[in-house]
Amino acid sequence: MIAPAVVGGVLLAGPLVALLVRAPWGELGGLLAGPVVLPALGLSFGTAFASTVVCVVLGVPLAAVLAGSDGWPRLLTRVARAVVATPLVLPPVVGGIALLLLLSRTGLLGRPLFAAFGITIPFTTAAVVIAQAFVGLPFLVLSVEGALRGVDPRFAVAAATLGASPWATFLRVTLPLAAPGLAAGAVLSFARALGEFGATITFAGSLPGVTETLPVAAYIALTDDPGSAIAIAVVLVVVALAVLLALRERWLTGLRA
Amino acid sequence: MTGALEARLGVRRGAFELDAELVLAPGTVLAVVGRNGAGKSTALATLAGITPLSGGRIVLDGVLLDDGGRGFEPPERRPVGLVLQQPALFPHLTVLDNVAFGLRAAGAGRADAREQAQHALEDQGLGDFTDRRPSQVSGGQAARIALVRALVRRPALLLLDEPLAAIDAELRPALRASIRGVLDSFPGSAIVVTHDVADAEALADEVVVLDSGRVLQRGPLAGLRAEPADPVVTRLLAGAGQDGGSGG
Amino acid sequence: MTGIARSQRILLVAVLGVAGLALAACSEPRSATPAAPVSPTGSSSPALSGTITVDAAASLNTVLPKLAAAFGSAHPGTTVRFGFGGSSALAAQIVAGAPVDVFAAASTKTMGTVTGAKLAAAAPVTIARNRLEIAVPPSNPGGITGLQDFGTASKTIVVCDRQVPCGTAAQQVFALAGVAAKPDSYEPDVTSVLTKVETGDADAGLVYRTDVLAAGGKVKGIPFAQAARAITAYPIAPLSASQNPALAKAFTDYVVQHGAADLTAAGFLPPR
């Protein structure tokens, strides 16, 4: 038992330790403020924040619908859940390809969009946000749905008999009581968005300041500017660890509930 | 005086069937007693609009609230207050905002709603608790706050579901007296569901005995004691709170 | 994804390599000697056996497997495996110690990374050259006519990132043509550029002439004059880290001596 556990621990912690040991700590400040990392840093945090907002705006209603789906036919509920969770298990590159097929200029939705309004989505910052929201949404929906289901239904009954409409009851009672789940879901989808690579480079491309986020910049820098690549990796690892430390065990319970 | 109720409550749910007639004069208090599963809580749920009728009708002060079909008013549009056995104070709001909640839902501004809520709490001697969270008040205080919260909307009909069942036995008489005081100054009518005859005796003008979804007997408590129509009535009136549950 | 596949492959190759070495040590000690003279066509040599891994630029991914098949039928018992990708990334992996036997790059500069680290077992030999061409969707929706359109902000333009050879060549031709290019994306390899032209998301991209030919009718190629002055060379070299240097050298020599016809058919220019 102990030996495999130690090996497993080394497998998980080893790469992180190696990254931190090999990081060019002395030059880190200069690299982070340099021409490769700084624009990517700003773009990544900006798009990750925007996609988290998108996830909350779209994900909370989706979670509410799923949380109230007990009366649906069983097959429909299962299909709905599977669709929501798909981006979690899909290779991100596949997600990027799927997004291209939907939103590229020749895509299912992209073609009429381009024909009618001249709107092109790939190669724009909006495409980055869409790719990030695609991969981040399941975290928010599953976390919020679990939290909504965990709210004692008597609070909604009490609110209704106090004159609150179903909408007001949801906004002012049920949702605030599910706030920890919402916060956990938002933080998780933010972290996922920050780390998004495959769908972004496939769907949005890579242009410094527009679509070149931290992971994309790290990948491209790796071949001839490994210092910048490692600096970016350190930033992403630190953010990921901070997120998980802040959430502690909550995200697991949120997804499980 | 408000709260003239004419109701015939029909609910069918699997093997269980509720078919009970409840009539209240304005300003009166009716106790509904019965064993677990007699249909007491279901009856309250239909009156509050939580459970729609499958048959019968509910008319309050001449307004149709439910006719078992299309004529269904949702709970938020009924002049009916409900206080549950567990007071269900909103844990994310202060006591003051709990009481102001119904006023805000009715369209009052935040400051106005809070001021009215403050007065209502002070009237009941609860002015010291306004800034506390529900987790910081005792069970008895929570029950009284829930009562104030329901009444501040000025409902025509107040429904109390086992208001004392969750309270420690030694604290019950004081709380019972407190509820009595509130109901005395309340202009509407009220229905108290209880399994404890002491509650019915202290709070109600009349008693309805419910069993298996049907009304066994109705009248003043003294009359029921003198001439019980059924052995179940005799047993219910003899023992106070032997089943301890909230009813079904 | 590719990272995982690659590391699995590396592991597999490492295991095979160790096994092959052990086998060779027992039965055929001669084949493990680097100095062993091996005839390029190999038909007279009984020593060739085992497996080698060839890392090669993505643009070689149709020609090299064809040559390997012919090599395999001339030398039964040998297997040539391929890892295709962006040259720079492959070079970085080789420098980092990836167990690769032969490297074929899409520029002398990337090969220089490997030779500079003293990892080549022999001097690199250029097997072919390639030139850039503009790729547009068959209907040419952007109305692209030449390199000057790459400076128009309203057109959607994709090129390779500066750090891969096709990107270096792209910057060269822009400089030669005096075009201030305004790309909408710098892609990590030439395949990604081609894909975005094929899906119609880009009005134009800069790829190799061989990529345009390999794509069949899915893109249209537009040649331009400056391409002739930014020719990229494809050097190949066996690597000193090889566990099967005889096979590595034999395959390299085979490609050098017998690859011309297939490379030309794929659209490559002769080595000079």
C-alpha cells in the first residue's frame, strides 16, 4: 500500500517540484514583465474573468433547470446531464474542432452569421472567451446544481407564502443559500479558463495581445524561449494551487451533492 | 374582521384521500387535531397554495383561491400566512430582513419595509434581536419571529402547523400564551394544526377532528369532550401529544 | 494529447531499444558497432534488423513513410517509426534527450540546434528544398491575388509562428516584398495554417508548396516571386544517441540516394 502511494504522490508532486526548482527565479520578474509574458498575462486574466461571467450568466439558469428536472422523463434528464458534462471529458482540441465546425465562417452557425452580419468569430478575443466558457461551464453548472438541490425546500415554501414570486424566491432565497456552491463553481471555471489551451489554439488561433493566452504563449515559447515558458508555467501552477487551497474540500462536495 | 373561509378540500394522492370541509367565521381560530397521517398538513398545504386541490374549492372573503382546476391562485397571491413547525427563517438574512421580506415582496422600499418590520418586532418584545442571524436566536424566539414575519403582511387567514411541537416542553406554556396574545389582536381568522389538545384548548374557539382525511367531528372543545362522536375523538382528546409527530 | 502519445511512444521505443541492445549483444555483436560498414541499399548486408524512430518535419509526412515502406521491403526485419511535428519542437525534444535515431528538419537552422549540441552522428545532408506558396480556399472569398494582400487588415490572414521554419520563411518573404503583414494568427505549425484555410476561416495562409499539393482540391495555391528567395532546405542526419546506428545510417543513406523521385513528385525542389 505504502510504496504505490509514494510513487503516486511523486508522480503528482514531482513535476511541480521540478518546475519550481528549475524556475529562473532571479529573472522571473523580468520575464513576467517582458514582451512575451505580459500581454499574455493580461489577456489570460481578462478573458478568464469574462468567460467566468459568461459561465455564471448562462450556467446558473441551466443549473436551476437541471435542479428542477426531477419530473422529466428519466432518459431526457440523463441526456441533458451527459451533454452538460461532456466538455469535462472531451479532449480540449476536440472541443476546439467542434467549435470551429459550429462557429467558423463555413460553420453551422458561423456561415449565416457571416453572411448576414459579416461577423467572424475565430481569431478574435471573443473566440478565446467562447472556448474558455465551453470548457468551464460544466464546472459551474454541476457545482451550482448540487448546491441548489441541497437547499431545504421549506425556505422556498416560506418565501412563496410571504408573497414572493417564483423568480423572486429563486433570486432572493434559493440562490443566496446556494452561494457557496456558486462561488466554488465560479472559481473552478475561472481556473479552467485560465488553463485552457487546446480549444483556444484550435478555435481562436494565436496572436499576441488578441488570442495568445498564457498556455498558448508557453507552448510557442517552449522551443526557443524556454525561460518565458517556465515563467508562464510557474504563474499557472501558482494560480491553480491557490484556487484549490482556497476551495479546500468544498469543490468535491459541491460536485458530488 | 376578515378571514371568512369556505372550503371543501379534496386531494387524492395514491391510496390517501383528503375530503374535508372547513368553514371559518371572520376573526375566529380553529384547531385541527388528528393522528399522524390524518391529513392535517395536507389540508394546510392546499389552503396555502403549496398543494393544488384535485377536487372541491377554497373561497376566502368571497374570493375564489382554488377550484381544483383552472381557478388556482399561486401561494404568493393569496392573503394567507403560513408558519411551519420548523420556522424556516432565512439563514442568510438578519431577523429584521426576515420580517421585512414579505413587505419587500409586496413592493415596499427597503427602508420603509425595515421600519415597519422594526415596529412589528418591537411590538412583540423582539426589538433586541433585529440584527441577529436566525442561528443566533432560540427555538422559541425563532417561532415568534416567524409568526411576526407572517403577520406583517396582514393576511386574512393565518395557518400554524404544529407551532409548539419543536419547543422544549417547559417553554411551551409561555410561548403558547404569547401566540394567544398575538391571535387575540389579529383581525383575521386562523387555523392551528396540532396533535396537542392543550394547544387547541388555549388557542382555538372550535376544534375539528380529522382522521384518514375526513372530518370526524367539529365543535367547541367542551362539546366534543361531552359527546365524542367516535372512539378516535375520545382517545385524541384524552391524551396530550402522545404521538409527538407533525402529522401528514 | 500529442505529449501523452509521444511519451508513451518514447517509453515503448526505450523498452524496445534496450531489448534490441540485449539481443544484439547476445547474437550479433557486429551490428551494434557504429563503425560497421553498411551498404546503403543493404541487400548484401545481413546485419540490419530492429527498429528505429525518425523524427521529421510535418511537411515530410507523406513522402517519408512511402520511402520507409520501400526500405522495409528491401530489408525484412527492420521497422521504421515516425514522429512528425513542427521541426523546432522536435529539435527541442531531441536536445532534451528523446530517444530518436534520425532527424529530418525543415530548415538548416533547426538542424543546427541538433548539430550544435553534437547530437548528429554524421554531417546533415540536404534531401530537398521547399518554397512557400499562398494557400486560399478554393473559392478565394478574400479575393487574394498576391503577397501584398497580407498587409490588408480587413483580410483574415494566418501564418506560422516566427519560431518554426515556415514562420521564419514567411517573415523573409514579407521583408523582401516590403509588405507590413497583419496576420490574425501565428499558428504553431504549418498544418494548423493549412487547416484554417481549408475550413474557410482564413482568407489566406502561407504554407509550403508541397502542402498545397498534398491538400488536393481543398485549397488553391498562389505562387509568388519572393518565394524563390526564401527557399527552405530539408537536412537529414542520423543521431549519435541511436541504439541502432547501423540501421539509422542505412535509412538516412537510403533517403538521400533514393528519395529524389518521390520528393519531387510531392512538389519538393531538388536539393540543388
